[in-house]
Amino acid sequence: MVGKHKHIGCFYTVGVMIVCAVQVASGLEYVAEGSRKLYSSVQKRQTPYDILRETKRQPRTGTIQDDKELGPLVARAQLEYVRTVKNSPIAYMAMQQQRTTVVRPKELRKAPADAPAAPVYFVLQAGDRYVHGVAYRSTVGAQKVKLYLDTDGDGLLSDEIEYVGTRLDQIKTAMTYEFGPVLTQHGQSAPREEAIRVQCTNGQWLMFYPAFYREGRVVLNGRPHRIAVVDYNLDGRYNRVFVPSAKEIHKLECDAFAIDLDGDSKFHAGKPGGSEIMPFSRMVKVNENYYSVHVTDDGGVIEFRQAKPSFGELDVGVEEVDLTLWSDAAHQRLRGSGSKWRVPAGKYRIVSLDLTEKDSAGNLWAFKTDKAGQSEPGLFEVRPDEATSLRIGPPFRIKTFMDRNGPNVLIGFDLEGQAGELYAPGVKVNGKTVSEPEFKIINSTGSVVGSGRFKYG
């Protein structure tokens, strides 16, 4: 549909239809598409624990170095262990969160002797391993809150280390206990590479994050930089390369690299693209220079070499763009009015995207991504000495969704661009946010049973 018209998008559920009326730009196109489905009752009963057990692991891909990209060694540094502090941005993307279950998994033979009748169970994803665990308030003595991990995978907890939780008093609205450093490998003497911290809230939610990371300093092109590597996937190694996939940003199966680019000796973790903390890739771009990065398995030594990457051309085909891409080669932030960019050959994923388009009447429409790259079309590859066309932006599809939480139902919609990128509904025209669209709820007989107007969050 083109022109100053409204586009009708429909969402069907059991006996109910939701009709969304969305004002569109003159000269910009929108295409209707079916909505995201409600979770089934079976899916609702599945916890993240169940889903993790059923998930098939993807093979490990990506390499640390490409011999063709290697140049002379320009810097080498020793990296020391640093304890991760609470709310540290360095470990933010490494956090795993999941809900517990009271159903004992078949992988654990029995609960500890002092556990109550219904302790809570969980599974930790540590690299390619799944480590089963239990948490509970002891029925003996002072009733301490305890946690065990079956690190050797024998189904028994009697031969494992007992961890006692510490209450976090600063969290007033919930009972949260912290455990750790917790070891994820059996029989370790020093909690380092395989050490994590665990937080348990109200016995229902668990949060895992690295207990330590590696840090040092290096000089590149005459400028000193604070650097760090983080075991994001909790497998005890520090050099697993990012492989672009359709998974959520906070579920990265790689490690991380941080570099202080602005010289303030801090690691900033702002919006993707402006961040100094990023997934570990084969190369890093510092100003306009590329460096190949190698880290030892234990994270103790890091080396930088002058990189000689093969380049390809990326054509995004829009008027004005601020585009952030994560890659197994080197992450990129492309800003400006040029539609064609020279980037290293590699696999890429859209992380964030702001674009400005002009309609037939000369109005400037500004769109910001909300969930970029969370679908397969958000992935693409740039090949050496070849041109790659990445079609983003309009024509858009309107994707509605509904989430049910008890008696309450949340209704919303996204704008999907050509590459599968999802834009937030709060579009701006000539600097002003457009009016919130209206919706109607229609039952199976065609009668309107409810209506309203969306609100931008």
C-alpha cells in the first residue's frame, strides 16, 4: 500500500481478531503479515530448563586467525585475573538467566539429605556442557540456603562442593542469595577459569555470570589501551570466536573482548555500536586500523598483529544510516549518507540500525530498530572482492503480537524491514513522533468487543 492511507493488519487467536490501524508514510510501503502466535499450554509449562535439555548444540565454528590476514606482531601483553564486581558492565552480556523447576531431572539420582520435599532444580550451560544443579533452604540447623552443581556428571551430589548463599540485603522486594565463586569443573583447587557467581531470587530465578575475567594494557599505534577478555560462554576458555546467528544478543555462544578506545581507562557498555565491550572476533578495528587478535586458552596472554583483511563491498541502499554489525571478522559501525561501504570479508549480523528515509512529499521519516537481527534474514556474508546487497528498511511488514499474563493481555506490534530487522513503533516524521495507532478487538461473529489506542513505551 502506497500513499497517505492506513494499513490494516490482522491478528487471529481463538475466537478473537485484533485489527490494527497504522498511519503510514506517503511514498513508503507497508505489507501485512500474520502475527506471532501465542504460546501453547505445553510451551507455557516448559521451563528454560526443559528447553535447554532438548536443544541440540550447534557445531563449533569460526577460527581464531586466518593466515592471510596475519601481519607482523605489534603488541603483546600479560593479562591478570580480576574479580567481577556486582553490576559490572564487563559481564553483562555473559549473564544466563533461567527459571527453576521442582521436578527432579533424570540426570540427578537424588537430592541432598537435608533438602526439603521440593527443592528447586536447574541446569547451567557451560560452553558445550550442561551442568545440573539444585538449590534449597536446608531443613537442618540454621536452615542455610545451599546450592550444589553435579560437576562430574555422575548424578550424585554427595561428592560435590556445598555452597552456602549470602543474602543480598540491598534487594528489598525479593529474597536474593548469592553463591560463589562456584566451580563448574570437578576437583579444582583454584577457582579461576571455570568459576562463576550464582544469584537465586525467591527460589524461582537463577542468574549466572563469570566470577573472574582477564585484564591488562597494550600500546597500539603509539596509544595505550586498557583491554580485557571475558569467558562469556562459561567454558573455562577465553578465545571462542563470535559466529553470527539468529539468537538473542544476550545468548552469545562466544567469549568477549573489551578495549578502552576513548582513553578514559573505563569500559563503556552503551548501546551496541557505541560499546567498548564486544563479542570476541578474529580482528578488532581501532580508529581505521585493523589488528588480528590471538588469546591463549587460559586468557593469560594476548597478541596483536597488523591485519591485512580481504575486503568486499556492502551496499545498504538507503539514504541515511547508522548501522552496527557484529562479525566473526571485525565489528563495524557504519554512519553517514553513503549507501556503499568497504568492509572486511566475513559473516555479519545486524545489531542496531537507525535509518532516515524521505517520502514522495519530502518528509523525513526516522526509524530505530528495536530487535534487529533476531531472525535469519538479519544475517548475511560479505565475500572478498565481491559486492553484497543488503536491503533494509521499507517496504515494511506490520507484525502484531499478543502476550497473555493471567487475566491481562499485552497487545503490540513491530515494523519488520526487508532484512528481517524489527523497528520500534515510535516513528518520527520531521523530528516529531507520529500519533499512536488504534486497534479493535473483533470476536468470531465480527462484532467489536474492544478498542483502544497503543501507547509508546
